[in-house]
Amino acid sequence: MVRDLAPVETVPEPETAGRRSTGHPTIPFLPGIEGLRGLAVLAVLLYHNGFPWARGGFLGVSTFFTLSGFLITLLLVWEHSSSGTISLRGFWGRRYRRLMPASLLCLFGVVLFGYFVATPSQLATLRGDVLAALAYVANWRFIATGQSYAQLFRAPSPVLHFWSLAIEEQFYLVFPIVMLVTFKVGKGSRRAVGLVLAVLSLLSLLMMFLLYTPGQDPSRVYYGTGTRALELLLGALLALVLANPKGFVLRVPGWAWGIAGGVGALVTLALWYEARQSASWLYQGGLAGYAAMSCLFIVAAIRRGPIRWLLSMRLLRWLGAISYGVYLFHWPIYLWLTPRRTGLDPWPLFGLRFAVTLAVAVASARLLELPVRRRTFPTRVRPSVLSGMTVAAIVMTLFAVTAVPPSDLVSFTETTLAPPPKLAPTTTVEVRPVSVGGVETAPMVPKVPLAPGEAPRALLLGDSALLTLGDGLVHWGPDTGKLQVWDAGKLGCPVGRGGAYLYLGQVITDYGWCDWTQQFPREIAQIRPQVIMVMYGAWDVTDRLIPGDTKWRSIGDPVYDNWLRGEISAAIDTMTAQGATVVWLMQPHIRVGIAEQLKGPFPEEDPGRMDRFNQLVREVVATKPRAMILDLEAHMRTLPEGEMSLADRPDGVHWAPSAAFALAPWLGNSLIDIARGEPPLPVDSRG
């Protein structure tokens, strides 16, 4: 029972909480807290299913952080209160028995996912990802490899969700030591513990402010242990307050606690609906504010009232009781049951994913997790030996599954196609360069041949907008058997090499991976495409500091335009040098700042800039015998939703999967016609 100490309910001390036969304090059953767990994991499930009205559901993980800090601190405080110390070995042993069995089962399932389901890009990183997850350092792995940002545009790691579990485990490793040392130095003073936790919270908040740069990828802040520790620490501070209701708590009227808890619950639910993971305010104090709201939501879950009554509903409590397993298993299940594999719309797809996730989580809880925690698991092998054997089996299976690289191709997104056959090199002919309209045109080589009945090979090159648009073709090609597709778009890349650009008011200089001088020839040589579909523009219409210049310029400036013409021309020559035909898409107008929740207008979204960029591309393409324009901009204007629909491009730049799939027939059939020497489909065709 929760003891009612007006004006606010508090949790009882160990002597009223009771003990199990193991002798360590246990938390009394708090139905509202159990229901809050269920609600938080449901928010995550809805978010990962892609519902636009649950775009802030990722914050459910933050609520779990605060809940974990709250509950763990209660246990540690009670243990010290009853025994005068904290058993680190006992604490870590309980955490291991609670978390490791289901985690190992999930990772074994992920290895099987790698063998049967994974895309080449997933399989290429699977070994390192799973090993990092086993060691509970997955968050640092994803920061180091950049997968946390890339997963927005390509097949994500099946253990990407282990980033949050890694942070919690790292917290569980260090936090009890901090508590024990503080209790010893402070002679058992909870006030001393509170002071230390407050200082650590401020340091975590300061770290977030120092590491975050608006307009840059926030992964280092979002996935970092030090920056996210604040949410756990605020939960720990709340536990100290509610575990000892003297002083401050008793001076706050009961109605004030009720209002505060209601506000916390309402703000939390509103942010689950509205917040965006890329919003800059989250990393400038927003996550700290959200954690404070989670603390108030916890108070509402404990305190008698309508919120606790709602959270105590049986279905929410049941979901909360298995929330750990639900979170663990849902992500690889979601990656397995995709819209493409199931052919289902969002709601039926969610129902299927939810049902399979619940079935696996319930089976894991009943057959594995509870028997291990209760020490009734049917085995004569010591638990430590058994877990070691399980880890060894997972590692050996993992190495077997990943022993053969999926491909030496630069196929940057998922595809079910095998690598293209090795072809004899075409014979080049010596043709002297010519100058057309002031633009140098490279020598010609014969076209890459297309055998009768062969599906043409198409390589997609460009920026992240092209990468998301190409996802539809990557699936449409194999599904129809008409086109082989490799999507090699790259994040944050202009066609103009070097220098710096100004995006959303931030100077960007570190994008060396975008230099296509060596990349294009290597990728083209590996795939030998008949056609190369290209799209750039979003980064080329920003303000630029071009190499060798000291003045910031933008498109329309004669100096910048001349430089950009040369870059476009050189890129086309590089792409056609091995016999491919270049198909350059006209980039539709863009809107920027939406994902970051920044208010414009910004210079780079000026329609006149994109019109000028497209004009420059047309001028250069007109001088290239083996390059042509495919007017995507005009095609989108013929669609019912028009060119600028946020349903098609939710952030104003990148295509949603549904929009990319809808455009694939027109793009794909046009590329096939071009590969066969025929004109592309009209812009008003639906493919």
C-alpha cells in the first residue's frame, strides 16, 4: 500500500514496504506507476509505427529514464536506511537477473534476423552493433558510426533501440557507487545525497548546452550518457523528496500537488503528440523541462486522484508489467513486419506488429524472465555459467552469420538484388574534348550495353533528398523485376565541392564525404549502370563560401554561377565517363526549418534560388550528348497534392516512404525507357 501522508502520498520506508526472502527491500505495488510504464511504452510503439500524431512518442523513452532513476533511488535509499550500507554486489546481481535474460534472447533473435531478413546495409554493421549491445555501449557505437542520423534515411540497425538500455546500464553501474560513497562521506545524510544529485544534474544540463550546436546533427547529445543522465537524476531527486516527506513536502498544500501532477501529465501527453526529435529546443533545456514534467506525472500516478485511477486500469497495468520485454522485442519485429512485406496500411500493420510483440514479450516473461528472477529456472547449471554459455553462443552465431560480407558494392540502401555480373570493360574511343557554350565536354565512350531481356541497372546519385526519393525505386525495381537499382545518395551533400555553406544560419564546413571526385568513378565501376539518376539542389542554393574565395555568395551571383556550372559539368562528365546516360531530375522547391521547428523564411528556401539552380543544370545538360533532364518538379505539380505537400515531404525536403513509393512507377518506367534509347514518360503520366 502507498501510505497517505497528507498533503501528498509518499512511498513507505522499508519496514512497511516488506521484504522478500532474499532480504533486500522491495518497492510496494504502485498501480499508477505500472500504468505509466504501459502508457510510455505504448507511446514509443506508436511513434515507431510512423503515425504523424505520435511524432513525439520518442519521449516515452525519457519518461522511462526518469521512472528508472526514481525507482532505483527508492530501493537504494531504503536499503541504506535499513542496513546502514548498500550492497553493490546484490544490486548489480538483481539488475543482471532482471535485464540480461530477455536481452540475450532478443540479441539471439537479432542474429537470426541478420541471417534471414537483414538488408546488406544492416548486415554490414550487424557484428559491431550486436557486440556493442552485448557490452551495453550501443549508444557510443551509434554515435561513433553515425548510424543514429543515417537511420532516418535508410534501413536502421535492428539493435538501434539498445542505445537507451545502454545508458540505463551505465547509470546502474555508476550510480549506486555514487550513492554509497555519498552516504559514507555524508554520514548517512539524505541532504548530502540530494546536494550531490543536484550538482550532477546541473553538470549534465551544462554538458548538453555545450555539446549541442543548433542546425547540426544532435546525435552526440541525444545518445550521450552524460547528457541524458539528467533525466535519470531528476527522477532520483524526486525519490529523495517523496521517500522523506519532511520539510518541503509538508509545506505544499495537497491541492497544489494535485494541480502540479495534472499539469505534468497534460504537458507530457501534449509533447508526445507535438514534439519532433530534431527540434533544437529539446537540446537547449527542453529535455530537462520534459523530465521535470515526467516527475510531476509520477506524482500524479502516486497521488490519489483521477490520473492515478486512469493509469491503474488493468490493461495499462498489464502492459506496464511487461513493458521491458515489449520495448526490447518490438524494434526488430517492426523491422521484420514492414509495409512492403505485409502490404498493410498503418493501422492494420500496427495491430499485427503489436500482437506479435505482445506474444513474444509475454512468452519471454513467463518462460524466461520470471523463472530466472525467482531462481526457479529449470537447469542445474549455475546462472553465471549459463549466461556465459549463452553469450558465447550468440557471439559464435553472429560471427558465422556475418563471416561473408553482404557485398563489396556501394549499395547504400536496402535491395534484394544480387550484385551485377562482372562485365568486360567497354572499349573506349579517343575523342577530343569540345567546348559547347563555354562548358568543356569530356570525350565519349560507348554506352554500357543492355542485353535483350535484361533489366537495366540504375545508380542513384545525389543528396539525402535523392536518397529518400530513391527508396521507392529500390523496392519497385525488384518487386516488378523491371529495374535493378542502387541508391547511393549521401547525407548533406551539394554537387559543388569544397568551401562552406550556411544552412539555417549555421556555417557547415565538415562535409568531406561529399567529394565525388573519387567516389563516383568507384561506385560506377562496381555497378556498371546503364542510367544514372541524379538530383542535387537543397545544399547548392544555400549561401556559399566557394574554395579560394573570401566572400559569401549565393546562386544568381555571376561568380558563384560560373563556379557551379563548372562543378555540374565536371560531375556529369565523371558520371558519363564509363558509358552511362545521366538523367538529372529537376529539384522541386523546398521548405527548411520544419524538422528543427525554426521559423523562417530562410534564404535557401527562396523559390527563385531553386529555379536558378534548375536553370543552370538545364544549361549544362544541353551541352552534354549523354545527359538529359527528367522534370520531377513539373511532374509533382500535376499531382493532386501539388509540389509542396507536407504529406509527401514532411520536413519540406525529404520524401516520405509513401510518396517515394507513389513516384516510383513514373521514375522507374522513365529510366527503363531511357536505358532502351526511348524518350521518358510525359510529366503528367502516372507511370
